[in-house]
Amino acid sequence: MRRHDIDSIRVIAFGLLIIYHVGMFFIPWDYHIKNSETYEGLTFPMLFLNQWRLSLLFVVSGMGTYYALNKRTRGQFAKERLRRLFIPFIVGVLFIVPPQIYFERLAKGQFHGSYFEFWPAEAFIGIYPEGNMSWHHLWFIFYLLIFSLIPIPVFVYLHKHTRAWIIRKMESLCSNPFGLYILIIPLFLWRLFLALYFPQTNALVNDWYNLVNYCTLFFFGFLLMTLKDTFWKSVTANKHIYLISGIIAFPILIYLWFGVGSFTGKREISALLRVFNAWSWILAIIGYSAAYLNRPSKKLTYANEAVYPFYILHQTVLIALGYYLMNVDMGFFPKFLIMVTGTFGICWIIYEFGIRRYAWIRPLFGLKPKTKDLH
């Protein structure tokens, strides 16, 4: 059975990701292009999303992998992953990411000229940030490809051995409201022993904390699906506990970061609180979605298909808009609203009239091909 709540989480999570990236344009954190005025007041809502947004996406992607393997052999699954992830990744690196770098170079005075003077002559010289070649936000797609292909033997084993020890142990833990928190142990260890030495780069090379952490979350998503109804009943029944846990944990974490000075054990406590907070929000979102969003709708079907092209397109659209708005004398709320609605609106126009309707373009953005054009 298709889980419509997973589709709903996917749509909501990617929608929040786009809003988060718009926020990066306004906040004093490092980003490709910045508004002329930044706003410290955005720090806490951005920190809140930052703690669990990507982790949630990797968990949901792992869940989707379980269902994708239900109807495919390992060879068919690998071929399907390459088609839906690697092809859009290559297309994105060649055609979608370069405009982002072009507008960044213009904004920083590092290039002068038209886009077609930049691409392809300058677009692929050197590696970003010193050079111009990059995968920017498409790192997520490449990492998903790695996480999908390398553990295939483990995924197939768990599919075939429904009474494997780890599955039986997880089923037992589901009987306790806090049983699923056992999964934060490896996340805590990665945060404690890898994050400090391998800070996040999204560049694959030496990005060990990201690779190990997100692969673990991806596997957790798959593992939870092997529990079937046992998991769904547990996460639905305990959703309030997870929500309260997250509501309590996040302010304590903020106080620990900004309200107290250094003390012995602060890093360890911070690491534990971070993973506890993130996992609480992930379980809460899954639990409430299972309770209220597990129903089909035409709008959800449309949005679920549109999510992937929107993700590929959104940052290019956002940065292009930002370039033309960055020095406009306008308050935060009007400009933020223009950036959000403009990003979603332009992505929709490109998707609806330039991607969705054409069988030969659809696979370039990770969509299933159609037998004929839909226009």
C-alpha cells in the first residue's frame, strides 16, 4: 500500500527547504548571494529548521527506497536509481547550477559580461569556490545516489528476512514510547567524534560526518519501514510525546549555545541534545502525518511529482531573483514574500509548461517518462 503521509511529508519538507534557502538570502550566514541588509532576528527560526530539515529528508528518502524495492529486483532498482538520480544530477551540473555561479560572480564583481559569455567558456574552469564548476545544492541528489546503491545487499537481505534480529529488536522497542530513541546513539557518536574533525562541506571528499550521518538516517528510514504496522501504530500513538520532547529540547539547546559559557562536558551535552531534538521532531512530524495526512488527493499526487523538479530548479531561480532584488530599498517582509512567491511561481511555470508535459524532457528532471506529450 502506498503511504500518502510519506508523500505529504516529502512535499512539506521540500517546501520548507525552499523557504529556508530564501531565509539564507536574508540571514548573516554564509550563502552564495546576500541581501544588502541582513536580519539577526531570523537566526532562531532558521536554527530551528536547520536542526532537522535535511535529516528528515534523508529519513523519508530511505522510507521511499523500501517501497521502491518492493516491486523491483536489485538490478532493476539500481537501474531506476541511476536513471532518476544520476541523469538529473548531470543535467543540473551542466545547465542548472552555472546560472547560480554566474549571478554570484556578477554580484561580487568577479565577472562582467552576458551569461553566454560566461557559459560554457568560463563555467567549467576550476572548482568552486575558487573556480566556477560546482554541484551546489545538487550534492543532495548525488549523496542519495550513493546511499541508494552501496547498501543494496543489506536492503535486499532485510526485505527477504522479515524476522531478522534487528527487525525483531526494533519491533520490541516500539512497544515502549521512548524505544525508538535508541536510534540516536549512533547519531550522537557521529556528532561527537566526526563532526568536529570533518565539518560539513557537501563536497564528498573528506565530508565524512555528512556521509556517515546522512547514510545512517537514510538506513533508519528503510529500517523503520520493515517494521510495517508495528512502527506506524507506535509513532502515531506516541506523536504527542515526540512533539513535547522537541518543544522542550530546542529551547534548552538554544540556552546551552547562547545563554551559558563554556564548562566541562558542554560539547557532549550539546551533541546529545542536538540529536535528541532532531529525532524528536522527525518522529513527531512522521507521527502527526500518519494520523492526519495518510489520504490520497489529486493535489498531493501533482505536488509529489513536482517536488523533484522544484528542488532541482529552486536555488537557481532564487539566486537570480536575489541578484535583482538584493539592492532594492524594500523592507524585509515585502522582499521575503516576493522571493518566496517568485521562487515557487517561476519553478511552477517552468515545471508545468516546460517539463511536465514533454516526454523527452521529463527524465532529465527525474520524472517517469510518458508515452506521449501532455500538452
